Amino acid sequence: MGLKKNSKGFTLIEVLIALIILAIALLAMASLMAMTTKNNSYGNYITEASTFAQDKLEELRVTRFANLASGADNRVGCTGINFARNWNVVTVQDDDGKPNRRNITITINWNDGRAHSINIFSVFCDKTNL
């Protein structure tokens, strides 16, 4: 009995090659999923940091102009990361030497295995001198 020349089906080598290609593709997908999860977490941290900075900016906005001062505090986000919040208030005087505006820089720092920070800058004017 001889082998048929036009037998149908896959050889063992073809199946092994297909399995190797499939394994490489699945490994690539697994690393892509890990990177996507990491980037998604970073996006959450940026959102929380921006929210903490905006909260402080709104709090300072309702503070009397004469009472604006630098400071620092800490916040813990929903993700459990500790955010250090610093705000720096710099008084700028007009030509007469009277303070007419304050430059405010809010810096949020956090560490999720690597140190990160964002800065928000705003200018508050003394409305009584306008």
C-alpha cells in the first residue's frame, strides 16, 4: 500500500508552525493588555491630580485677596495614591507699590512607582483696585 499523492489535511509541521504563530500573537496581545492597563491607571492618576488642583484653585478663588497665602497639604485619591498638593502665592505690585495681583502656582506630586507632578498657574486680581 502506497501513500496517496493528493491526501487532504495538514501535516504535523504545518500544525506546529500555525501553533507557533498563534503563540507569538497571543504573547503580543498579553503585553499590549498590560501596557493598556498601566496607561489607563496613569490616566486615572492625572484626572485625580487635576481635580485636586482645581479644587484648591476654586477654594483660593473665594478667599479674600488680602488673605491669599502659600501652603501645602496631602490628599488620598480614590485609587489609594497619596497626592502632595502645594500652592505658591506671589504678590505682584503695580507702579505705585500697591499689590494688585497674585500669581498662584498649584503643584500636585504623586508616586505610583515613578514620581509624577503637574502644575496649574493662575492670576488673581485685586478687584478693589480696578
